[in-house]
Amino acid sequence: VYIGYRTKGFKTADTDYLNLISKLLNNGTAGLIDINLNQNQKILNGFVGSELMNDYSVFVLGGNPKEGQKLDEVKGLLLQQPRPHPS
């Protein structure tokens, strides 16, 4: 499951905010997705990423389902975590 948000380009303050939000959600150890979803084995693998470009960038929440888990459940669990609001 991939959930994307369009944001402003990389020459704006959004870049700093996206980096901060990414680290709060998923830093490999103690981010919200790390603790709430990955360590508690609610989904197979949750992650956050961003693609920074000149005009617009994209912020992505993503996750892989466990065996037999529906994609809508993964989507719901990801969306329960705090996330950036589109500009």
C-alpha cells in the first residue's frame, strides 16, 4: 500500500518539515510506525519516504500486509498515525 501526498518543491521549508515528520514516523527504531505497527507486528513492514523535486515533492506512507491481511486494513493502520496535511 502506498499513500502519497503532494507537497511543495525542495527549495521550500516543506523539505525540513518532511524530514522531521519522516524521522518521527519511521526512523528504524523508535518512530511511531516503528513502534505502533512494525514492532507490534500489526503489519509486515511500514515505511515513510519522500521524493523531493523542484516544483513539487511527494511524501509517501507505505506498508506491506501480513499473510492474509487485507490492504484496506494496512491503509487504515497507516492513516491512524499522524501525517502531514496537503498544502
